[in-house]
Amino acid sequence: MHDLFHLFLGALCGGSIGLVLGLVGGGGSILALPMMIYIIGVGNPHIAIGTSALSVSANSAMALIHHARAKTVNWSCGLIFAASGMAGALVGAKAGMAVDGQKLLLLFAVIMIVVGISMLRNRRQDGVVDPKCDHRNAPSVMGIGTATGAMSGFFGIGGGFLIVPGLMRATRMRAIDAVGTSLLAVTAFGVTTAASYALSGLVDWSLAGAFILGGSAGATFGTRLSHRFSRSGSLLNVFAGLIFTVAAYMIFRSL
């Protein structure tokens, strides 16, 4: 059990996670995992992973509702991506539980940097408005969805920081639509991963509740910021900057 101070810290951290999810459609676990370990003080990395997966899935569902109201969710592509990734997430979660937690954190940070560089290289490409997922690109969407889901489960993350560039690569959709659509998959992946960890007794329920409570407010504000940055063309720059900052901190702490 946590005292009121740590639960209050959890609510504040959850607020920042909800904000990031609404803003860039992912990255919630990029913050949730190190926050639980380094700020809240969760000693077991696997409990931190399971709890962050549950918190992020709930907060991403709230952000998804806001993006759906703004009509920046491509449901057909998102459902294909999410369905393909859920099986991968379940397998990845089982594999992740068998690996040393500290090694997971370091590998997680390195992959974040690689993805951030990839996003910056492609930031000037124009996206397609309302792309269709059909027989021509469905195999690509399914393949990337499965791979992303496996990595999501392995690292205990919602996967949004992989889903957004994955959706843009597979369907050539606009960044703002990839952000909104990614939340559908983030929610699905998070639920799958959290269920696996919960069945193994690796979820801190009181801490997860505090994170979810704070995240509900953050998701509303983050969605508004997302559309503002999208209009100015700086949405991907914001996402990549967040990735690099947190990855550098996690590498520093791991080493």
C-alpha cells in the first residue's frame, strides 16, 4: 500500500501521461515506466511494467474518445493494426517477464532513440487525408501491427511511439490522424499486456488508480495541444524531442 503522498504523486504523474497520450498518441509508457521506478519508487521493474501498462491503456482510451470526437481516428486501419498487434503483445509480454528488468529498461531506451531519429528523417513528408486500408496495404499494416504489438508486450509499453511511425509508413496517413488512430492500438496492446501481468500478480492496483485518475484531465488538454501543433507543422518534432530526452535519462540511470 502507498501513503497519500505517493498516491498524490501518482495522480500528478498520471496527468502528464494523459497529456502526452492526447498530444502525440503514444509515449505514455515512455513516461510511466521511469516515473514509477524513479519518482514513485516502485522497486520491482516487472511490477512497474505491469502497472504502467494498465495505467496507459486506461488513459489512452480517454484520449481516444477526445480524438474520435475531433474525427482524427481512422477506424478501419486502426482496428486491423490493433487486432494484429494483440497476439504479438501477448507473446511479447511472456518473453519480457523472463528477461532481467534492468536490461529491459536499457534496451527500451536504445530503441526509443532509433525510432526518434526515424521520425525526424520523415517529418517533411505530406500525409494522405483519410487513407483506406484494403488488400493492397493490409498485409503491411498487419505485419507492422504484429511486430509493434510484440515489442509493446515485451517492454510493457502501450507502443504508441512505435505505432505512430508504423501507421504513417504503412498507410501514409497524416501525423495528426496517426496520433488519433494509434490510441486505438495503444489501448488494445496495453489491455493485453496488463492482463498478462495482472494474472501473474505484477500490478499495483492502488497506484494504477492514481495514475488513471490524473490522466483523465491530462488527456483532455493534450488532445487540444495536438491539434494546435498539427496546424503549425511541429507535432513530430515535439514527439521526437520527448523521446530523446527521456531515453537519455533512462540510459543515464541504467548505467
